[in-house]
Amino acid sequence: MFKNREEAGELLAQELAAFRNDPNAILLALPRGGVVVAYQLSLALHLPLDVLITRKIGAPGNPEYALGAVSETGAVYWNQEALSGLSVSERELAAAVQAQQKEVARRVALYRQGRPFPNLKDRTVILVDDGLATGATFFASVTTARQAHPRRIIGAIPVGPRSTVQEARNLVDQLVILRTPEPFYAVGNFYRDFEQVEDREVLQYLNLAEEAFVNKP
């Protein structure tokens, strides 16, 4: 059980100490909760922080059940197991993707403030979220990062179920995970404080991280 996302970030930073001050490394956080975790990593490791904006595609009538995810570059991941258990038309899936693309575009405009997607070529990308459940948004994010030709991708995740963690481990070059509890019901069950993170908080963390990185000793 983590006290909050900040504590999870501090614990992950201990596991990733080898990347402290690495000039080729960059932290990419999955908003919104992942930004809070990654901010602590940025402070502890003296690494730049940016976001990789991805949205879950929920099932019709059950938005919390992830059928897949779409990222800011248009990369789409589908959970084939989830799709096979539902009767969902191509039209419904297209509408669900389009709805999330609108939210992705809103967040890109708000969080990036006109900045382009970061250059990841030949860099070590540390992909951070506050936890894995189905893994849909994380998997879509890995696909997006791979398209930018990084040297390697490291997943940094506080908690997730073993089945999803194994799938994630197969997709990245290295996975740092702190807890793999069973049974696993929801990420929030493993935090004492798991309040929703607001847009203004994401912007605040990104601005503070940039300020700290620019002024690092």
C-alpha cells in the first residue's frame, strides 16, 4: 500500500538511481496520475519530464472497461480478448476512438502549450504511470514511443496485476515494478490517497519540473 502517488514516485526513483543525470534519458508520464509519480522521479533523478497523452477506449455502456487506447500520434491499441467477449460494431468502435481523440487533442493543446512531441530518437525513454490495470493506455504509449525510434524504453510502474505486468514486460526493454499483488481489482486500492488529478495540477507539476531541471546544480 502506497501513501500516495508522491511516495510511489520516490520509491521508483530508488530503483532507477542508475539513470540519475543521464543526458540521454527522458521521463514520459501518462497524464494525469502518472505525472505526479514522474514529477518525483524528475526531482530525484534530475531528468527532464514530458507527457505522452493516451486515452482509454471504453466499452459502450461501460466506459471503465478498456477495449483499447489511442495516443496523441494516432497509435491505437486494441485488447483483442476484451473485444472478443463483446458484440461491438465497427461503427461503435470508430465512434469511441473519435470521442477519445477529441479529448487527446484537448490535452495536447493544454499540456504542451504549443510545444512539439519530444524528440526520442536514440534516447532512453522512461515511461511512467501510477499503475497498470488492463494496461491498454500503457501499451498504446509504448507503441507510440517505439515509433519515435528511442534507444530503449523502460517502464516505471508502482503496481499492477501479474498478467498485465508480464505482457508489459514483453513490450519494453526493462520494466521496473514495485508491487504485483494478487488478487488485483483496481489501481486505487493500493493507495491510501488516490484522488483524481486535475488539469491544473498536471500543468503545475510540468512547470515545476521544467524549472527544477533548468536550474539543477
